[in-house]
Amino acid sequence: IKDFIASGKPFLGICLGLQMLFEQGFEGGTHEGLGVLGGDVVAFELPAEFKVPHMGWNAVDVKAAGADLGIQSGTHFYFVHSYFVRPTDPSVVALTCDYGGEFCAAVRRDNLMATQFHPEKSQGDGLRLMQRFATSPVEVA
């Protein structure tokens, strides 16, 4: 996966495909990730009125790294997860979501994009997001 990303070809990670890109995760112990992006993967610690896993439709907010994805803030995507990523570099955060507090819902850097939500389960908006990513020019630094 690291070699593929380094090749400059477009890479789209979904859910665990986002989480594995980071340096470490804490699901079922401490585990080393691929280290493609700096940061870690942590469990939700939420008030009782928020169910974990976070499952269902939630709106995202577009950040600078997601400005070219054709997604507007307020677009809803389908989430199913108990853990979320905390990137050390805020410039890679493309989308955020608020579920008992703001968390990173997608990252974008060069030819890499990864989402915590499931675009393939998010109907038209998810398909548009995947199509836009697949047809966008890739600029590798």
C-alpha cells in the first residue's frame, strides 16, 4: 500500500482504509499503522446520549484539503465506526463531522484520499465524491 501511494496513482481508503494510514491505533491494544500520515486512531469517548458505534447519516464540513472535491458543507454521508483518526498535520483534513464533538471524517494529500464514512453506502453524494476523486487531476509533490 505504501509503495502504491508513493507511485502517485490515486489511492482511496474507506473506513479502516483511512485508519490504517496513520502511525498507530488503539483498538484492542496498541498497534502500529502504516505511518503514511502522522497521527493516531482513538476510540470515541462520548456522553451517554451518543451511541457507539457511530452509525448513520451525518453532515460533514469541508476544510481546505477537501475544497476541490465538489462537496458542500452540510452534505450527509453514512458512517459506521467506533474509532476516529487524529492527524498531527491539520492540512490533510479534508472533511470533518460533529458527533459529540468534531472529528476528522476524511483526509486528502496529493494522490491520497481516505474517508471515515462509507461513500459506497452514501447514495448519490457518495458516488459523486468517488467519481470526482477518480477523475480529478493528481498532483504529487
